[in-house]
Amino acid sequence: EAGVTQFPSHSVIEKGQTVTLRCDPISGHDNLYWYRRVMGKEIKFLLHFVKESKQDESGMPNNRFLAERTGGTYSTLKVQPAELEDSGVYFCASSRVAGELFFGEGSRLTVL
Amino acid sequence: GEDVEQSLFLSVREGDSSVINCTYTDSSSTYLYWYKQEPGAGLQLLTYIFSNMDMKQDQRLTVLLNKKDKHLSLRIADTQTGDSAIYFCAEIPGNYGQNFVFGPGTRLSVLP
């Protein structure tokens, strides 16, 4: 069974540009989460999808971040326009049941 | 907000035991977790413990939970160089739905 996959593994962009990160959850997992670790600090929750619906987006930092999960399969996280403080590692996770998260390898974002 | 605290660094000699400590804040957390992140890799679930347990052992790993002090520890017996990684403690606070709250991670260095 394939795990959670994320793309790209590393993206380097300039301040003001746009980046879109993609996450493919484990097949059959209705729950999909985005987390991020900025500047080596704590891993912080961003949002949670149940199928295509946003269950909780309380962790989204501001309106420059837009997450979608059309059709309830893969999800994208767009940052537009990117700022320097957005640099970090963005993790995606999926689960079938509560409390059992499987994480991807993360997408490292560097904003210059 | 909820805070999970860990010491940031730990160095041990190969063959010794490692003990990584964590304190959490929400006494209503049902599950407490340990995740491992190796260099360049994603977050790997190592083990978890239910809040009604005080100890769980899994091969070289022993998790101890002190609910009164809200203290969680991970002991790795016979530490190997392959155990070098960042170890994250995480909880699901009672009022946070399914959202994990992570500690800052403890970087374990295993010296030959």
C-alpha cells in the first residue's frame, strides 16, 4: 500500500511568487491534514479535511494560504503571494480513524 | 493554547539507553504519541499510549506516562547509530478534535 506522498519535495521561490504543494493521501483515508514546521519550531496544525469538506481550518495563518481537496482525493495547498516567514516544511497526513495519522515526507519550502 | 515541551538535544553513546522527556498540558488528552523524523524523511509513528495506561513496552522502546505530572518519556534501550533522529512528542488535546499538538522535537545524537 502506498503511503502519503507529497510533491514537490523541495521548492525554492522568491518572495511574492506563488507555490502550490500537493498531497496524495493513502487510498481510502477520508481524513487529510496539513501541518507545517517553520524555522525548526513546533509542528503546527494548519487544517483538516474530511473528504472534500474543511472540517477545521483554524490553523491557517492568513488568507495567503488556500487549501483545496476537490473530489475528496488529493489536496493542494497554495501560498500566494509567498513571504519569507512561510519558509519551512509542510507536512501532509491522512487517517482512516481518529488518532492514527500517517505522515508524508514533507515539502520543504524556501522563500528567498 | 496547548503547549508540549521537550528538551531540544540529547547525546548518548552507542549501546547506552536514551531517555527523551516530554511534558504536556491537557489532562484530557486521550492519546499521547512519539514520532521519529530521520534526516530527509517524513514523520514516522513510533508508538503511542492511551491515557489510561502508565507504561507500554515495544521491543527496545518503553513509554512511561505520569498523568499526575503530565509527563511522558520514551526510553530507547541499547541505542544504535540508526536511532539518531528528531523525536517528537504529540498529544491530541480534549478540545482539539483530531488535531495533534506537537512538541518542538528532541534531536538525538548517538555517538560511536
